[in-house]
Amino acid sequence: MVLGGLPAEAGVYLFRDETTGKMVLSDVPASATARRLIGDPKEEETINQFVTDRDRVALYAGLIRQHARMYNLPEPLIKAVIQAESSFNPEAVSHKGAVGLMQVMPATAKDIGILGDLKDPRVNIDAGCRYLSMMLSRFKGQVPLALAAYNAGPEAVVYAGTAVPNFPETKAYVNNVIDLMNRFKTAGTVFVVELSAGRFLLTNY
């Protein structure tokens, strides 16, 4: 997104509309709690990172959509797992040896019949989605349990009494992915609305 028409000293402000509860971006700090975004170097860095992350998501959107249909998985869930696992970095390798976008272990890929370079996004998303689908099937569609199994292994979930194991890493992982999934579900279009000559407003509704 490119924001134009602002004088050099102007900023872009984020605030919550007290009537609707929606978050609003505007070139005017219309609320006492408005937070300046553009014009603040630290916030501009955050915005630049957001744009980078958004572009990475868009890069793999087609593959995600294809495999969501193939394995009957929600697209936001796949995106959330990828974000949590690798931040959409296909070259990522963990200290345990998990590889690629969905951080698939080579042994796991082999066990479920996926061959090929796990740094190849097509191969990796296929492997990750197949395994995630298997975990959802095994745990009767319960997303938290499937995610716990994806992170810690299905045996850990069974040993915990068919529950999320009491491992800090796994509990944090499950909560993080569910939060990300909900964010991806609600991600939408940003609209530009002209308020008056020389003033505009950006909003997500």
C-alpha cells in the first residue's frame, strides 16, 4: 500500500472508533488515544515488516488454496501454521532438523509418502498439509489437539489423556496458531475514504 498526498510533516494515526469499536487509520488524530504510525521511524519499521509478511503470504496463496482443497483444510489454518513455524521462509531449518515453510521433519515426510526437497514450497506444503490433515482426522477434528500433535507428536497428545500436553512450548504453540488463524480469518480489504478536500481516512470496513 502506498500512502500519498501527505505533507512531509504529516503523520498517519491509528485509533479505535468509539461508536463502532473498529480500528481506524487517519491522517488526523481524531481521538485522544490515537497512535501515530507513519511519521514515527519505529512504527514505520513495523509497517514495513507487515508489508513484507503480507507479500510473503501472497506469494504462496495459490499453493495454500490448492492444498486446502486437496486435504479439506481451512486456508487460515494452513497460513497460521506456516507463520508460526517459519514466518513464510521456505529455507528455514530448525535445530531439530525440521525443514521449510511448515517445518516438516524429513522422517515424517517419508513416513507419509512425500518425497522430494522439503525446501521446495510445493513439496513442503503438500507434506505439512497431509500430516496436519491426518492429525485432524485422528483427533476427530479438534484443532487444538491436532496442532499439539503437529508440534509434539500424536503420542504426546494420547499420553496426556487426549489433551494438549502440559509442555510450555506446545501450549504456547497451540495458542499462537489459533490466534494467528483467527487473524487470517478476519484479514480483509483496506478502504480509502475521502472525508473532505485534502483529507482521507483508511478503514477496514
